[in-house]
Amino acid sequence: MRSTTVSRRRRGIGLAFALFALASCGGGGGGGSSAPATPPGKVFIVDAFNRAIGSMSNPNPGAGTFAVERIVSGSSTGLGTLCSVCTPSPSTLPSIALDAAADRLYVATQLNTRVFDQISTANGNVSSRSISATSVNFLNVSIDPASNTLYTVGPDAVVHVFNSAHTINSSTTPSRTITPDFGAGPAVVSTFGIAIDATSRNLLYVGVDFNGATSIVVFTNASTADTTGGAALAPSQTLSFGTAPGAFYLDTVNDRLYTAQFNGPIFVFDHASTLTTGTKTPDRTISLPVTQTSFSSNQLYIFVDTTNNRLYAVNGTTGFILNGAGTATDPITTFTQFTITSPTTVFSAVAVKP
């Protein structure tokens, strides 16, 4: 356990050596370089325990070293500082949202959302902007880049929407609030994700744990839905699953939903916008047998690079990269796995810039 008096630079070096020791299972691309890279970062991985964001330019490394080329950490970042007496937990920095075109990363800390401009070249103790609001928990975030609208949801499943998120740097009042009406069913325990489909489908997806009956609820008219000063809003669909998911990713380009189940597999659903209330049967299942045990024991975060048809997942000290995500189905034999040997490094989120 490292002392809280250790300097940011030393923590960064420790992170760079501890993070991303890659072992390749099956095929892969070329190896990364341990030297500082001039190309901008493409892959961004959050280390929740060290309150840091690592980035690297090679989005598909093969066997060898997964070089962390830039590390954002320190007091100016707003991500917090290393705590020597804290228990490593993904919930410290539970989610991120990447606006790839604007090169902007939104990082949820629960207390607020930190906004990093020029994230692909950010390095060291860089400053960030803050989006916060009274009594709002920023547990899960999603961004609509076209309108610069940030959607957030806390453990209570209430959604708060912030317009012009690319300019906010203060505590503010949410532009809209969507308070869900779930009827007389089980109580909400927490949430495990949020995604906005800002295409003509105009849908909002929220992962909700109803005291163990875990579902993804869908709201229509996402861009205008507002219960501020009015009645709560019932979801249009409630998607249930044979095994409870712990995370999900919405591919709006292909109208495809990926759900990561607590027992390991990732279920893939085509035509996501047409799914109706009830228990869903996946079109495909992606299972990685060597990692199922570790993935089932902690929070799993997944991201799909739709441009390159590549799926990324992280969970505590383990992660993987899978090519051909849109068509992959069991048995899965070729993928890249990366693991962490340090007990005080916790992967909590990943995003990729195409």
C-alpha cells in the first residue's frame, strides 16, 4: 500500500509499470512501444484506485507491453488523490463518456463530473472543468456530442440532464430531470449504466437494479422528456435477462445492445430499439472462459469501437480486447487479455477514440 505522501510523479511511474502487462491469447496486432509516443492517445483507461487516467496510441496491441504513454493524475485534475487506507473500488471513478470528435472526456466521480478537453494529449497534473449540482449523484454518465448534452443517473435511477455541458465549469441546476415511475414493483437498489440514442430513434436506456431483478429500462422522446415540476415518467420498455447484467453498451450506429452478465458472458442483441418488455434472448453470446470467474466478481465496464468493430472490457485488474465484436459468437478463441499484478490498481472504465 503506497503512502499518501508519495508524489504524483512517482505514482504515475508506478501506474505506468503496474498497468497493462499484456498477455496475448490468440492473434493480435503489433506490439506497443515503451518510449513516450508522439501520436495522440486512442485508448483511455481509468484507474479508480490511483485516481488516474492512462492513455495510449495503439488501440489494438498484440503480445508484449501495453505501453501507457500518458497518465493524467494529481490535485489539479479533480479526480482525487491516492488514499493509503481506502479499499480499491471501481465506484470511485465509476464511468466515463467520450466525445471523440471534440477530443473531450467526461469522468464521473459521483460527487461531480470532471471534464477534460484535449484528452488525447493530456498528460500529468492537468486541470479539468467541473459539472456539479445540489443533491445530484454522478454515478453513470452519457454524452450526446451533437448537442453537447450530458445525461447522468445516480443510484436512485433519477436522470439529470445538463445542456451545453462542454462549457459548464461550476455547480449548476440541471436543465431537465427525468424521475422514473416504476409502479409498485421492487425498490431501486442502484443503477449500472446510462446511454442516449440521439438518432431519430431518440431513446434513453438506463440500467436499474430492482433489488436483484436487474433490468434495462427504455424511455422514448429522450431529447425532451422532463418531469421537473410534474408527474414521474414510466419507461416505455423494461428489458429483463435470464442472468442479471452488471454493465451494458449501446451501439447506436448499428442499433445493437451489449450486456455484460454477472456470471461472465456478454449478450448481444441486434435491433435494440425494437426490443419489448420481457425477458430477452440474445442473438449472440460472447464468452471468454479464462476470464469469466474474475469478471463475475466485480463491476464490469464495456465499450465498443464501432468504427473498427472492436470490443473492450475492464473489470478490476483484468480486461480484454476482442476484434469482430459485431459478429463474434461462441466459442471465442482469439482475443487479447491484459491483467494487473498490483493489488492497488483498479480498472473501472474504458473508452476508445476511432
